[in-house]
Amino acid sequence: MTNNDARQLYDRATNTEQNQLVLHVRAMGRSRDISLDALDINPSSTDEVIRQAVARFMDVSEAELRGTIIERHENGNLTLRPEAVFG
Amino acid sequence: MSRDEKLDPLAIISKLAAAEQELKCKVFLAPVLKNARVRVRIAGIVCELAIQTDFAGWGLLRAINHGQAEFVEPASPTLVGKYLSLFPRVQMVLVQQFGGQWWAVAASTSDTRLSLSAPVPVHLVGVAHSFDTVNTRFDGSAFWFEDVDRRRDPAVAGCLRKALAEVTKPEELRCPGAVPQEKLAYKMLWLAKVGDVQAAVDSDQARISTALQHAGAQLESFWHHDGGESTVRFTVDGNTHSVTIRTNDLSVMSAGICLSGRDGDFDLTSLVSVFREYGADGY
């Protein structure tokens, strides 16, 4: 893009100001950020509901998300990640 | 005309022709823009007239024949003021000229008369500068500059211009009294100024910082290594961690704690909560 297009600058300036809650998915070696709105979930949704929504959105089976855990952060964001094995 | 009366096309054409003929004998006021046709309302219908002049501004014009007008003289400020007062006033924050055209954002997002979700061109801007709050008049299709809003503290616009000259990052902007729309205009011009090159330089830092912030961690520093790797130093709940990641996708190469050789299962964002779990479990 050019730096002299007012509408594009506006879009860039306002997009970065958006403060949507986001679910970060790290699964199957892939990373993805999906807004909670797009998944039609909220931070208090159950783990099962969240996994179902992610599976639908990413077009994967729920079985592929087994063994993942869901973290709820203080800022309202969520993270779905593999279980960690320490040691 | 009542609803029952039928429209008579011939009568309308005749009426228009008479109005246009009448206009020929009269001098009228209109905004003249470079390389643009003059718009004038005749008998309730907006018509466009071509004009040959180098003048740009509020002018007194005269229709000379079908579809053409000639420039007579510049219009007086009093006359322009009377004309503009016919239209609703809208306050805007001037952004900058792009391609010779001033653009502005609405000064307030609470104006219920008009909802602007994007910057708009403001025509015939007089003496004004970026970040000035200005009064404009909206004629239904375009915004026309009226004057600079004297009630707005000019120190705010001055502070924003000074900060922009110093390329101060929007998040580090300190201009007391600046309202959100002025800050938005500032961010637009900051983006225009730093350009894509700087944005690309900043992008690694922005991506890393955003990835950490997602889970409530804070970036302290990072540095690149050969081979597309970076070391990232950040804090989680007051504890500092250093990890090695692939810069392109932020996947973890070495978490700095033992993850049974499964470091690569994680990326920077997901690693934050792993560190929390690690700390909570007392490893």
C-alpha cells in the first residue's frame, strides 16, 4: 500500500485499535488467532464448547484437539495449546 | 403538485429550459474546484456546468450557454458565509493533504446527524494545518471548509504537530487535552510518516510483543541470530524468562526449561501459560 491514501491509513490506524478478545490456537504444529466473536464463544464457555467451536472453525475433527488444554487469561483472551510434559 | 396530478415531462423540460435561460442573465455563487465541473441547482434539479478558469475557490459565475459557465470574480467572505450557513455545520479534525486534497476525520463520534466511519475530503480549506479542528458545512454530498474552530485550544494541535515532527510513537504520545479523534488523526499521519519500511522493522517487535501480551506477558527485549532465530526475554507474573524461537512463525526452539524434547509443540504465546503451569507446579 501507499502511505498517502487517507482511507487505508485510517483502516490501519483503527484496526490496530480494535480490542477484540482472541483465542490463540497452537495445535498440530500450527498457530492461529481467532476472535471469540468469530467462534461464537466467550471466556466462560466450557472447554468442550470451545474445542467444538475451534474444530468447526478450523475444519478438523474434535479428536485432533484431544490432549489440548485451554487457558483463560486475566485479559479475557484464551489459549488452546498442547499439554506440557515437564522433565 | 398534488399526488393526483400526473407528471408532464414536457412541462418539466420547459420549466428547466426557462430556468436555465433565466440563469444566463444572473451571476451566481458556487465553489470552483480545479478540473471539476460547477454544480448548480436549477428549479430544484442539480445541473453541472463546465468552466474554463484557473481560479479555485468560492466564485461568482455566470452561465454563458448550455452547460457552460464563466468566472466573474471571487466571492466575498460575507457572501460565502451566507451561503454556507444554509447547510448543517460539522466539526472535523484535519488530517493532511493527500494528492492535493485535504482529508479529515469527524471531530466527534457522538454526532448523531452524520455517522462517518472513514476520513472524508474537505474542500476549499483556507489557512489551516494538520490536527486543527475546523468547522465544515455539509451540503449533502461534500464537506466545505468554513473556518478553524477558535474554541478549540490550538496548543493541542501544536503539540501533535511537534510530536509528529519528532516521530513520537502513538503509544508514547503525551499531548494533554487531545481527544480520541485527534489521536486517531495522529496515528494515521505517524503511519504515513514511518512508512512501510519502518513498519517492517517494527513488525518483528510488534509480532513478538503482541504474542506475549495475548497471554499477559511483557516483552523485555529480543535479538536476532543467524538462521532466522531470535532470543526473546520476557516476564510472566514477575518472573523473567529467555527462550529461543523461530522469528518467522514464533515457534519455540528452546524453552529454557525441560519439556521432554517437545519444545517445538509450542509457540511463544502458548509458552506463556506453560511457564505459569511450570511455576505453579513448583518445578
